[in-house]
Amino acid sequence: MKETLKKILDKLDNMDNRLGQVETKTSSIEGQLEENSKILRALEHKTDVHKAEMDNLIHNVAELQGGMEDIKSKLDLIDEIATRNKLDIINLRKIK
């Protein structure tokens, strides 16, 4: 009976040691999980910042394109007026 109790106590001690090892590993894993979560939150924030910057760039490019279209139409108008002026000058020289 005493030997059986000793075996049971030995097994309990062994299980207690193993449980301590599991707790140590679990604690280590929890620390790593917390660190990974912080890194993930930082990456998500950086992604949000980059998205906002990209949206801003897209808006700025669209604005520039609109400005370029406006400049192009004004240059076309100036070219048309210059052409008419040249023709008027040619016609006036013919009249002299």
C-alpha cells in the first residue's frame, strides 16, 4: 500500500513538473502573442496611413489632370486666335 502511494506521489510530482513546464511555455507563447498583436496593430495603422496618402495622391493627380485639360483648351484657343491673326495680317498685306 505504501509503495502504491509512493508511486502515485511520484507520478503526481512528475505531472506537477510537466504542468510547470507547460505553464512556462504558455507564458512564453502569451508574451509572443502580445508582441505579435502590437506589431499587427502598428502595421494596420501604417496601412491606414498609406491608404490615406494614396487617396490624397489620387485626388491631387485628378486635380492636375483637370488643370492640364484647362490649359490645353486655352492653348488651343490661343492657337486658333493666332492663326486668325496671321490670316488677317496676310489679307491686310494683300490690300496694300
